[in-house]
Amino acid sequence: AWTTDWITARGRKALEDYGIAAPLEAEADEDVLLNGKRIVKCTNCGSTNTRLVSQFGSTACKAQFQCEDCQEPFDYFKCLK
């Protein structure tokens, strides 16, 4: 089965250029279950001062985030294993 581990550096860059934050490593997503906070970089300004708006974005594999600095919303592609 396909996993997000297969996304190349070029693919991650293309996602970010399109406005979608590339998936973090699996361990980072698993840490969310313990501490409840996922650090996701804003695709617009690069800030890590972001907050989760919705666990589900335009599709089930994405979450909706908003940057607290530039106020822009963006999607985060969840880690799939």
C-alpha cells in the first residue's frame, strides 16, 4: 500500500508551492496523540505559529490549519502509513 513516506523531496516542494503543507514524519503525527499539538509550517510565510482549525480539510487525508502570524488558512497533508 502507498504511504506518504514515498513522497520525494521534489514532491514535498510541489505540495508546499501549491499551498499544502507536506506531511510530517509518522512519529510527529503519533506525538499528537500524546501532547495534542502538531507543529506545522505555514505554506505562505513559513511560520510555525499555526493552529488546527479542523481535523479534516477538503479531503479526509488533509487537515485545515491557520497561521497565527499571517492569518492565512492552509491544508496539511496527514501522514498515511
